[in-house]
Amino acid sequence: MAEKKEKEIGKIFSYFSKIGVAAIKLTAGLKKGDTIHIKGATTDFKQKVVSMQTENKVIESAKKGDDIGIKVKDRVRPNDKVYKA
């Protein structure tokens, strides 16, 4: 069975370690409940988007060009790529 191709949907531009939040610049849409895959030189994990925010407001979905923050289960680094799994 062929593995489904993941689509790149954004890039990490900041990480707030004290609160475990990644700031992502989106190049495609994303919504709550989607599964994402964050991959970089030393980063590689998948997780479900449980909540996301923009400008301190909780949102259900975001579109291309938006800057969003999501809680992540592991450390991420600037320029790590974000894929929709």
C-alpha cells in the first residue's frame, strides 16, 4: 500500500519553550482536528491540532498567510517544516 504524500502547509518561525507553543506561518489552510507532521533537522513528530490561536484569540481554522500559535508536544525549531498528515 502506498504511503499518502504529505502536503507542506507552513513553517515554524518561533518557539516558546516555557508554554510549549509553536508559531507557524501558514502557506495553506489548517483547521482544528487536523493531524500535522513537524519535521526538521532534529525534529520529527506528528500530532493532532487540539487548539490554535491568532492574536490571542482562539480560532477553529486558519488560512494561507496567517500566523498562528499551537501547543506542541515536543520542542520545535525555527524553519522546521509543517505538513498536513
